[in-house]
Amino acid sequence: MRLGGDAIALEKGVADHEADSRFAYAWTLAPSRRPDRPLLIAVHGSARDHLQTRDAFDDLAARQDINVFAPLFPADVTHPGYSDGYKFLREPGIDYAMLLESMVAAFRARFALGSQPAYLFGFSGGAQFALRYALVAAGKLSGAVIAAPGAVTLLDTELPWWPGVDGIERAIGRSVDRKGLEGLPLHLLIGANDSDQGLVTRGPDHPEYSPYADIAGANRHQRMEALKESLEKSGLKPGFEYLDRVGHELGPVAVAAAGAIEKWL
């Protein structure tokens, strides 16, 4: 990494999660190696490209001296052909919110890091995870960037989980962290050319089927607008950004996300 003419070597690595080797994580350490530097949790999409997701924030790590942590949530963990569990925070026998917290704790212990501020980024399928995790664990975060999710959960207590939050505690064992959300900076991002690429329709036989799946809109733009409106109706003030000439692409979205996160640091 070279910034402003000065070369900055970033220390990176990967490891299996000691508590459950079905899962793994990758990291980039803050160049100073100080234990109090902030942490960015960067969550991959359906392609499971956690290394690329980590590396998309190399410039941010070098500029702002932060740690980057990228979990890997593999497909087919509980049965073949099922890959969506992490997006909805739970599948049989796995609580993904608890799993993330365990993985982050293991990473911090590995490098003797303190309980520094944690920021969250998710792209595409990872944005679904990031949104839903932020809804239930906002108090554990210092900011969250939700980038181009294919489906959203509205802060609507009249809509059943997962299109809304009615019954969330029965479904995943956690309730909405409304107090935490009140103080959580949120930023919504989507490419101006990213409307419906890669959207998934889940039929009645799918574990995450809901008859209300399209209530937020037919494409990503409509769903992001509906999410923004839902958050605002709940008294929150999310940032919202359309990226000109950008489609469903991690690279330019990560650059924009880094800009938002820098303002919070």
C-alpha cells in the first residue's frame, strides 16, 4: 500500500474460528498495532468473497490506522444448497449474531486488542446481515453502512419478521435495540445502475419465504428508499447515497463506504 509517496505495509492474515472450525475470518491490522485503534467489520455477500471484502478497505486501514475484520460464513453449513442463513441471523443450530460476536472476541484476544469502537459494513447479502444485526445489536456498534441489500427489514411492528420486526424475538431470540439505534450513525449506499441484478425470489418451500417479501418494492432502489423512509418514521436520520454510474459492484461501493466511515472516526 502506498499513500502520499510513503509505503505502508499492511499485516494481513486468515484463521479458522477456534470455537467452530466451520467458520473462518480474515483481517488487516492497523499499521500502528496500537490496541485502541477502531475496528471495521466488513461482511461479504453471497459470493463469500471475504478476502476481497477485507482488501477493499486497504486504503482506509492505511489512512486511518484501523483494523479490518472480515468473517467468512460459508454456504451449505447445515444442509446442502442452503446459503442464506447468515443474512437472516439464524438457521437451525446457528445464531449468526452470537457467532459474529464470538469471532470478533477471538480476533481481539489473538492480538490483545481492546474494546475499541466497532463499525459495520455489509454489501449485498452482507448488507442484509449488517442491517438485521444493527437492528438487534446497535448498542455494540459505532456506525453501520448498509450497501445494496437485495432484501430489507423495515422497522415496522405490523409486518412479521423478516420483512418487518413483528415476532422478531420468537424468530431469532433477540429484540430490536431501539435505544441503541437512536445513537447509531447509519449510512445507506446503492449504485445508481444497481436495480435488480442478482435479486432472489424465494418460493414457499424456502426456509426464508415470506408472502411479504416484496412489500418494500420490486427492486433494490425501491427497497432502499422504503428502508430509508421506515428508519426516518422511527425517528432515525440515516445518510443516503446514490453512486453515479455504479452497478452492483463491491469496489466503488467500498470506497464510498470508507468515506462515510471516516466522518465517524
